Amino acid sequence: MQVFVVQHLHVQDDGEEDVKFIGVYSSRETAQAAVERLKLKPGFCDAPDGFSIDPYTLDDDNWTSGYVTIKYSDNEGRGDAPLFGEPEKLI
């Protein structure tokens, strides 16, 4: 069975990403309807292009490898913010 995950991404002035998990929907149409309902709400109307709808299959692993955490040093302008990712994609 396929479901559709709706999220919203807003990149703040300082470059920080604010991701909001909106919901899981049974069809692309109901997911799009959720986006349409929220696009006019406060905050969302300032970043209407920040919505994403992604299909997922239930009972499937969507992340199939391990992960590493890398901390940037302060001189790279990111403080101690960790970076998460799949090891083979970070090399």
C-alpha cells in the first residue's frame, strides 16, 4: 500500500531549516488537498513553495544503510550543528 507524506520546509534568514511534518495521506489527491488548505494559513503563506509530497510504500525500509554524524567546527559558520547522512553519500 502506498501513502503520501506531506512536509513543509522553511529556510530561515540565518540559513536554519525549519521542517514541519504535516501528515500522511492515503492518496496524492488528499495530500494535495491538505497543502491547499494550509497554503493560506499564517506562516505557510509566506513560503507556499515549501511543501513537498512524497510517496512511501508501507512496510518498506526507506533507509537501508547505517549513518554517521559529522559536527562542523565554528570556523565553518555552522556552529556545532550535526550533519546526518548515509556514510557512502558523505564521502
